[in-house]
Amino acid sequence: MRKVVLFSVVVLLFMFAQVGVIEALQKEPIYVPDSHSTIQEAVNTASSGDIIIIRAGTYVENINVDKDYLTIKSENGAQTTIVKAADTTSEVFKITADCVTIEGFTVTLGEVGIFLRANHCNIFGNIALDNLNVGIQIVSSARNTLSKNTISGSTVGIHLYESSVNILDGNTVSDNKRGIYLGYSSDKNKLINNKVTNNSEEGIYFYNLSIENILSENDVSGNSVGIHLLNVRDNNLTNNKVTNNSYFGIWLQGSFRNKLINNKVTNNLHEGIRLENSGLNTLNENIVSGSSRRGGIGLYGSDKNKLTNNNTSNNLGYAGIRLESSSDNVLSENITLENATNGIYLENSSNNALDKNTASRNLKGIHLYRSSTNTLDGNTVSDNKRGIYLDVESSNNTLSRNIISGNSTGMYFYNRSSNNNITGNNVSNNSEGICIDGSPGNMVYFNSFTNNMLDVSSLGSHCANPPDTWRSPKQMFYTYNGNTYTNYLGNYWDDYKGVDADGDGISDTPYDEKEGIQDNYPLIEPLKSYITSIFKRGD
């Protein structure tokens, strides 16, 4: 019997709860100015869950929303429903309660247009116009959504401060000093499909330890700097269009472990993507073109970054990719074409790995200036004036397995660029294969020189101290025609027809070139005929 009574009580409570929900759902909206002359009066008399509908007109007031679950929306949209600040030193809308919706207003002439210190709010379809400091500001708040708002004429369009897990989707932010501004530990926010244009400083600016934010599908154009990350980490920038900004497209300063993937960064005046004192960042599959002054991608004092599969072409500045005073970076499978000066340029940079990049139709394909202990492996360098150019004390670098063709000069070593290891390269169809000018002590072996108008120009090499070496530094094991041998290995020269009486794949007589070089162990066939301990197979 007691169980039956208990069950009946539970059923009645459930029914009463359902009635309460239905009554709440059937609440009549509050209309302004029908029942209340001001929006603030309507808010003051409203209960949690009420809907306040504002008819078309101009309202001069500052509104404080401090009740949860209120919906305040215009009847006919933002163009006809205008709220002007009565006190221009305060917020037009100040929201300090959770789960509030503000929809369809023009808010103007306040210190701040819409201010939130609340959670789970929805700010939709508003126009924040000519507010002195900020159009929409979120402070110490989470899980709010700002969508399809238009913000202009403020010092900052949208400002997030110590605010996380918010969504900014489909907003238009233009003609402010700064467009969207995230700072002081504003984490895990999503900025999606926003149009951020013609702001006089940054379009989007993250600063001071804002982490794990997502920027995706935004159109950022016509600003001074498109996207600026300062002292932040672990943010993802994907599929953004960053164009026609007057300074930099994307600028990282003191920022780490960010990912820039598949962004289109074009026609930015100074530089497309710039990293300063930033490390462990990933740049992958970005298109960077049309930068007029500095070039496509620039790294300055930035170490341990990874650049892969980027296309940096048609830049008018100094290089498609530029590294200055930067070390331990990886550049792999990038395409850099038709840049006005250099495809890839390193200055005062060391221990970088350049792997499988394509540098073609530039003035210089890959250019090292005062840069040492770098590795250039497997790159394709073609149709440049100078293919690979080591300039002014660029020493102890390794150039291996590169395909160097169709250049005026394939490889050029100039002005004390010494002690470089040049091996396994295929140098073909250049006007001049390799030129060594005032750079003694380089080691050139197991390379293939074919169809060049002049294979080698070695200015001063024969009298240098130490001289350049045209064979392997030690005897090496290799396999030729199925047999294994041990010997020094020189280079393959297609204009030399030597004699190989013992069949070991090395000519019995030296290759003496008129430029003064002497290869005492020239290969009798191209590299692919040899299996060596240098590489598994020559080419």
C-alpha cells in the first residue's frame, strides 16, 4: 500500500511540473513600448524565461540585464530598432546574468556596445556602431555565442578578456582600430566564418597566453596586420583567407606550438607569414603569394619550426621563404616558384634541414649567406639564374641528392664558402654545372654532371689551401655490375670517356678539367649504376 501511495505522489508531482513548463512556454511576450515605455522597465518587471520584444524605433537608454534566461529581441531587425546610450561613458547593454539572448538591435554611442560578464548567452544579428571603446566585450565569461553581428567604428570591434570556450561565428568586423582582440588567458574559443576587414591595426589579435583557440574559414583583409599572435601557444589557424593587408598577413611573435594549415595568404604588402622569436610552430599547405617587400614566409630568430608543403610563389620581396638568425628548422616539400629574388634564403642561420623542396624560376633557387651546418637534401632546383648559391662564409653544409637543372649556374660557392660536402647530386642541363670561386676545401664526390655547357668552373681552386677535393674522403664499399669493390669514389662527367680495364666502375685515368680541377677517380657510368654506403643507390 505504501508503494502505491508513493507512486501516486510521484505521478502528481510530475504532472504539476509539466503544467508549470507548459505555462512557461505559453507565457505572453512583453512588448515595448506597449506595456513598458523603456526596455529597462521591461527587464525590471520580467521574470526568468520571459521574452521581451522591442518594436521599431529609437531608444535612448543604458540597459542592465541581470536576470537569467531572458530573451530581448527586436520585432523588425537591427536596421529599424536602435538603442543609443543615454550615458555615453557606460555600456548600452550590460549583461551579468546567464543564458540571455540579445537579438536584432543597433547599439551605438556607448563606451561599450554590448558587455557580457555571463555564460551561455547568445548575441545574434546586432549592429554595434560607433561605440567609443569596444563594440562587443566579453569578460571572464564562457560558452557564449556571438553570431552574425556587424561591428564598426570602435577602438576594438570584439574583445574577449579571460574568456574561454566562446564561439564567434559569421560576424562582420570592419573599420575599427582593432577587429577581434583576445587576451589574458582567453582559451579554447572558436572564430569561424568571420569577415574582418579594413581595421587600422590588427584584424585578429591574440595576446598573453591565449591558448588552444581555433581560427577557421575567416576572411581577413585590408587591415594593417591580418592576424597577429603575441606570446600565445597551441592555437590552430586553418583555411583562413588573409589578403591585401598593408603590413603582414599572419604575424607570430614569441609564440609557440601553433599550427597554420591550409591558409591562403596573398597580396599582403610587406610579408605573407612572419615568425619572430617563435618556435615549434607548424606551417603546412599554406599558399603565400604576392607579397611586395619582404617576401612570402619569413622566420627571424625562430627555431625548431616545421614548414611543409607550402606554396610560396610570385612574391616580389626578398624570398619565397626566408630564414634569418634561425636554427633547427625543417623545410620540407615546399614549392617556391617565380619569386623576384630568392626561392629559399638563409642568412646567419644554421642546422636547418631543407628536404625535397622545389625552387624554380627564381633569380636564385636556394641561397645561403653566412649560414653553416645546414643540410640540403633531395631538393629540385631548376630554371633559376643560380640554382644553389652559397655566399660569404657559408661553410660545413651538406648538399646531397639534389636535382639541379636548367640554371645558368647549377651550384655556386663564393667568398670563403668552404668545407662543404657535395655528394649524390644530379647536375644537368645548366649553362655551368658548378662554380667554386674563392672557396677552398670543399669536398665534391659521387655527383653526376651531364649535358651542361660547362661542367665546372673552379676559380682559384687549384691553388687554394686547402684545395677542393673531387673524391670521397675515404675508400668506400660499393657494388658495380653485381660485384663489390673498395675504392675512392669521384664523380660522373658525361664529357669524359675514360677506360675501365679492371671493370670496377672507376676510370683508370684521371679527369683533368681545363679549369684546374682533377678528379682522380671518375665514375665510368651514371650514379644509378652504383650501390654505395653513401646511399642505397646512386640516384
